[in-house]
Amino acid sequence: MKELVEIQANLKAKKGQYNAFGKYHYRSCEDILEAVKPLLKAHDCVLTLSDTTHAIGSISSNFEY
């Protein structure tokens, strides 16, 4: 558990992406992974990811033309 605290305290992920429409910078998942990999290695930790999707509620849209 102390390794996780140490990794979180030292993780600095740059905002490597730019949204031209909203005119703001943001971090992508890849930006965060690039920054965390050296910290994981230093603490002999492994990060596993899952991209399982879950539906929460229902979304309905009405369009009028």
C-alpha cells in the first residue's frame, strides 16, 4: 500500500493533448501511462487496465428539424 501512495505522490503527467474546439489542454490515458511506467518499475508494481463498459441509466434524445 505504501508503494501506491508513493507512486501517486510522485506522478506528474503532462497535458500532452489539445482540444482545438474547447481551446484547452488535457491528459490522455496514454500520457498518464507514459508518466507512471517508470514509477511502477521503480517500486516493482504492475498496473492492469480494463476497458469494460457499463450502462448507467438510459439516455434518450429528441431532435426537431
